[in-house]
Amino acid sequence: MRWATRPGRCVSGPLWSRGGPEARQGAWILHEAMSQPTPENGSLPILGWRERVDLPEWGVSRILTKVDTGAMTSSIHVEHLEQVGEDRVRFEVVVARATQRRAEQTISVETDLVRTAKVRPSTGKLQRRPVVSTLVRIGPIEHRVELSLVSRDKMLCRMLLGRAALTGLALVDPGQTYLLSAARPSTRKARR
């Protein structure tokens, strides 16, 4: 990788530049990373730090997901988790929180338990979490991912996609959102 030493100069040639409206804000643009991937050049697709994700095997669509390369594992917000037999679990995926206008929206799922994992969240306290596997779809990417089941009640995003799920599949641009999925459609009426 080549690093910029000052505006318009790099250790191994011109890679960074200032241009357009970003120049007025002092932002740097990395030209190679910003080029759009194509099947011909073999580049990986680029995700934003927030995306809308589908879980087709569970009937979940457009769940708000944080793409977090700082987290190793992936997790999803569930409620009413219970073990069914020795190797199955039943739970409700929370797809939308309750608001003043609507009730909480959940989807009931029963699936195989893959394993129980020890996870150290940002609080630092080690937790044991059940882990399940399902197909994840983000734009053109479809991949089977392991998800730990946890309460993310206080978090904005219902799901967290960690680096183990992304390795070799996509790159992440931490300054962008919704690069492979559309943001939630606006429900507000346009002002005239």
C-alpha cells in the first residue's frame, strides 16, 4: 500500500488527490479504492459501514445492519430465545422496534444450533452465546454466515456483520452507507 506524505504526493507516486467539493472540506480521495468493481478486473464489491441485509431462509428482508470490521463475529438481535431439543433453537428476530405508530415487528424462526461460542463484546465481559447459520444477501453477495443470538436492544442496528463473514467477499468503505443496498424508502411526503 502507498501512503500519502503530503497533498498530491505519495511514497510511490501520485495516488491521493484533492478534487471537487471534497477539496473545500479538506477530504482525501483514494482513487484506486473508489473505482467500481467489475467482474473483469476481479475486484471485490465495496460495502458501506451500514447496509440493509436480507436473510432469505428466515423470511427477513432489509434488516438494518452495521458492517463492523472491528468485530470478529456477527450477531443478530433476537427475543424469546429457547432451546428446542439438544440441537435446535427457537427465537424471534426483531426486524423493527415498536414506535408510537406501530407495534414491534418480529419473525419467528426455528433452526439448528451450530455451536455455543464465547464472545467478548465491547463491555469486556465474556459471554456464552448460541450460534446459528443462515444465508445472508447484500446486493449481489450471497453467503452462508454464522450469527450469534443476542439482545441488541440498545443498539441502532438490529444486526452486526463482523469481519469473519466478510473475508474474501467484500471491502468496506467506512465513510459510506448503503453502497449495495438502498436506504429505507422515505415515508414523508414532499413539501411544496
